[in-house]
Amino acid sequence: MPFLDKLGEKAGFKLKFTTAKDIPTFEACLAAQAYDFAYMNPYHFVVVHETAGYQAFAHEAGRKLRGILVTQADSAVQELNDLNNQEVAFPSPAAFGASVIPRAELMKQGVSFTPRYVKSHDSVYRAVALGAGSCRRGGCSAPSEILPEELRAQLRVFYRTDEYTPHAFAASPGVPADVRANISIRDA
């Protein structure tokens, strides 16, 4: 909130933080242009730029997006091929770092798997920790960033994808160009 307050003050208007309960709801909100400004993964940006007209005005500097695959700490899984013919949990089909990249790498390696979409990043970790999915959670957050210690101790990262351009900050087409130009992430 302090970041948004400072950014809004510099831009000359008040910004209000809004989120969605899960990734599918966020995607629906983007499609409906429910957000004037949004922070989204590269896949979502490509889609909503084409379908809803969002315009990027910034992206994270000095950081890359990377997917990770996790399994239970005591699992025999060591490499992608160990997932052949297994169920693998993902947050949603369009989560770039957490689903698109890892699925593409599994397919590139010829690994046959059944995706199971559980709607959120932390739900994937919980599903894996509780044994409800063979493995998986991707994106830029490690389990240590979002889970309590008792669940983190049950997980092990066994694969990291290559790095990609990070999330974009974008404005809906209803935001006037002069307002969009007043947003300066670098100065906030």
C-alpha cells in the first residue's frame, strides 16, 4: 500500500489495490477490463493486449521469471523423466512461470503427464506436500516465500527452468494516454 500511495501521489491520482481470489478469476477480470492498471505474467499480457487492448508501460527491471518443479522431500523424483505418466499439479493453464514454461519443458523432453489445475500457486504446494499431486509448482516464488515452515519442510525443488522476461505492468485501453504517462515506476 505505501508503494501505491507514493506512486499515486507522484502521478496525481489515488490508486486502489484490488486482487482476485484465484488465477481464473483474475483472468476473467482482465478480459472484462476490470482493472485500470494490472501486473501480469507475459502470457496474460500477450492475451489481454490482443483481446482487451491492455498496453504495457513497464516491467520489472533486474529480475527474471523462472519456473520450478517441486516434489515431496522424500520422493524418488530427481529429473523430468521421473514424471513420465504421472499427474502433475499446476495453478492454472495460463500461469506463465508456474505452468506454461514447465509444461513446455516437460513436453520438449517427451515426458507424458496429466496436468491437474488447482487454481492457485500455494494450492499446488499444498497438494504436493499432502501427496495429492506427483509434483510441481512453478513461477518466481520459492515455497519458502509463501508457505509455513511445516509445509516447506515437506517439499524439495528438483528442477528450475530457464529464465524469461518478467511480469508486465499494463493499463487498460480506457486509461487515457496522459494518465498512463504519469505513472513512473522508476521514480516511486
